[in-house]
Amino acid sequence: MKKLPVGIQTFSEIVTENYVYIDKTEHAHKLIESGKYYFLSRPRRFGDTRAFTPR
């Protein structure tokens, strides 16, 4: 059974270490080609950097 890439930050590590990867490129292409508007939400603070310390 493949491992889930929890906490893995690099695509190369996901591929070389045999983690689960689901390519959704085709789904994104279909959304773009449909010509409609979509609201794609994401979790609060998703993508924020955690590498700094507040002063």
C-alpha cells in the first residue's frame, strides 16, 4: 500500500518515495474550457508561510 504524503513538501520526494499522488490536471482543464465561473475555496490561512517568528 502506498503512503500518504502528509507533511511532504516536494513533488520529487512524493514520486521517488512512492507516495500517493492524484493528478487533477484534466479536471482543471475541463473547468477552464467550460467557460463558466467557479468559486474555489480553500482552508483559512492555507498557503501562509510558517517560517517566520513575530517580533
